[in-house]
Amino acid sequence: MIGAIIGDIAGSRFEFKNTSDYNFQIFHPDCSFTDDTICTVAIADAILHGVSYKDSLLHWCHKYPSPMGAYGGSFSRWIHSPDPQPYYSFGNGAAMRVSPVAWAFQNEANVLREAIKTAECTHNHPEGLIGAMSVADAIFRIRTSSTPGGAILNDVFKHYYGCDIQKYKIHNWGKFDETCQGCVPIAFTVVMTADSFEDAIRQAVSIGGDSDTLGAIIGSLAEARFKIPIEIAKVALQYLPEDMREVVINFHYKFQCYYEER
């Protein structure tokens, strides 16, 4: 899941001021974790401690109420509601926070069930559920298969979106789009064509649009396809407060996720 965190941090300073510079500095003093990292950590922590995804999301979001870039309006209202209920969202938050389930569960059926659970407490629109399921399914299948990652990405994409990645018509490339159906196809396209984890992150951010969340989704997929150079992971962890860093380290230790490149 640290791939999602790296993508979030790298894209954080460009969320509302995009860059087209592929050679941007990935880790910069102006970078920070955003709501994407908080929510991803919340999902991982829920798995580690056996609590509901809803309760963990509320706990972590209340603990960090003012992240860089803020929470989305509807999600913020959910956090602060006296009785938080799903609000039929198809926002890209469902796809950016789901990656821990793909590493923690050991068969595809359970991964998909858990992906639905991570999303449905807020993002219970079909497109929100599809976004979460497709990203989790791709990560799980890549990490457990000897089939090349590009082929798996295409197969998973075709299953959820109805055609090969190359044939899918993306109409919002480079535009700010907070939806699953807008971001997830771009994420699959980038990771399928990338040649390394770093290349995927650089493409994610220099595309423009919702840079931090697109970076998080792409980073989570690219982690499974390429693994993460240990140096990049170490730097990213330094951007996190101690409690988040502890969750990430414990999660990776428990579920035997490795950073090194293949």
C-alpha cells in the first residue's frame, strides 16, 4: 500500500496547480500526505486490528482533521455527521484507499468482498464499487500470478469496463476529475504503459488533473507491477507522522510486502 502513499505525497503540491514537467522533483519540501494517505492508512489499520472500515476511517479522519488539500465536501460532511451513512458517491476516493485489502487477503473472492466493504460505507454507487473492486483485483492478481502485469491489467480492465485498455475512450485526460470512472481508466493505462515504478509516478503527476489521488491509485497499481525501490519508500515514510508510519511498517511486515525492485 505504500505505493499509494508515495503517489499521494508526490502529487500533493500539484493538486490545485498542475505541472506538465515529467522531471519534477518527486519529494519536495512543499509535499505532504493528504486525505488519500490518511484513508489508506485507515483501511490498513482496520485490517490489522479487526475493526470496521467505517470506524477506522472516522477515527483517523477525526485524528487528522485538516490535511493538505482538505477532505472533499461530501466526505467531510460524512466525517462530521452524527450518524454517518453512505451517500451514493462514485468519487475516486473509493479507488485510492482500497490497496491494503489486495495485500492482506489471500484469495480473489475475499479481496473483492473486502474491497466492497471499504467503499460501501461512503461510496456505494456502482461506479464507486467498480473502482474499488477493479483496483484491488488488479493488485491481487498481479502479486499472485506469474503472468506479465500488463496482460493482467488489460484482462481486469476488460472485465470491469467492457473493452481492452487501448480501445477505451478517455475524454478527460489531463482534466480535474474526482470520479472513479474518470480516474481509474487513466490509472490502468498509465501503469500498463509504464516501464518502472518511478516512471508510473512521474506520468501520474505530469498528466495533470487530480494529481494526488491519481498518483495514489497509480502508485498502488505500480507497486504490484514493479515493486518499489527501497530508497523511495524510505523517503516517503519520513513524510508521515509516527502513528501512520507504525501502521505502514506493521502492515508490510505482517503481510510480507516487499519494497525492492524485482
